[in-house]
Amino acid sequence: NAGVMQNPRHLVRRRGQEARLRCSPMKGHSHVYWYRQLPEEGLKFMVYLQKENIIDESGMPKERFSAEFPKEGPSILRIQQVVRGDSAAYFCASSPPGGQDTEAFFGQGTRLTVV
Amino acid sequence: RKEVEQDPGPFNVPEGATVAFNCTYSNSASQSFFWYRQDCRKEPKLLMSVYSSGNEDGRFTAQLNRASQYISLLIRDSKLSDSATYLCVVNGASGGGADGLTFGKGTHLIIQP
């Protein structure tokens, strides 16, 4: 059973381009979380999704950022018109049904660098 | 409004010593509690879940105090390899009805030889 898979591991984008970050949860997991970690800072919650539904997006910036978790395929975090301040490590975590009583497992993250 | 709060440290502790740190959470309805460990530039990994009755795993002991709304982590006989950032995680901490995980910013622990 493979763990949470994130790709790419490293992504370099020029200002104004789009960044697409992918997260394949562990087999059997239907809950996905995205977190952002700026250098020397803690993890910051962005969005919580279940299959085809956004449950909580209170941590997502209002503009340029969007997330989806389709019925088939990985969860995607999309950042449009990237700016230097978007440079960070983006971690995805997944957990199985059962929600609150289960821990989450993390992918290795995608390190986005905006130049 | 701080939902899950931790002392960021760093805690500089000699090898072999015992170290403890706490984490407070704001939502009394929170259901689940965890300690994660994050090494530099790596993903967080589950260290242990925290149960109402407290739990112990080798040199690590975690406890929950619902009345005061905090959880604690105790590390005995600390090793150099314990150096890491320890993240307190609470499920349902936001108080807004969303059953998501909320992470504290972490406590940085440095074990010194």
C-alpha cells in the first residue's frame, strides 16, 4: 500500500505562470487536506476535501488558489498567476473515512519556487 | 485567535534529560488529539495519538487534560535523534463546525550531546 504521493516534488515557476500540485491519497482514504509551510514557519491549513466536495476552505486565499478532489484521480491544488510569496512547501495529507477519530498521513510535499 | 497554541522554543536539552511541552486548544468540543514529529524539510509523521486516559510508547508519554484544554508530551532519556519539531494536532479545533485537523506551529526541540 503506497503512501500519500505528491508530485512533483519540486516545481519552479516564473511569476505569472500557473502551478498545479497533485496529491494521490493512500488507498481507501477519502479525506484530503492541503497545508502550506513557509520557510521557518509552521504548517498552515488551506483546505479540506472529500471526494467531489470541498468541506472547509477557510485557509485558502480568496484569489488565485483553488482545489479539487474529483471522483477519479488525484486531488489538485492549483495556483494561478503565481507570485514570489507563493514560494513554500505544500503538503497534502489523507485520512480514511471515520473523519475525526483517525490520524492523517502526509505526502513528502511539493516545494514550489517562484522566480 | 489562536486555535492550537504551542511554545515554539527552541528547547535546548542535554542528552539523557527529560523534557515536556504542552499544547493548548481553544475548542472544548475537539474530539481527537495527536502529536506529530517533523524533521527539517520533511513531511510531518505521526508520533502518537493522545487518548483521554493518556498513553505511553517507550520513552514517550502523552496526556490529555480536557478540563484545562491542553495536551502534553513527555520525552524521557532523550536521544540526539529526538531533535525535531513536535506538532500538536487537534481535530475539530476550529470551532466553526469543520471537522478538519488543526496544527499548532510546533515546538522545536534540540538535544545536545
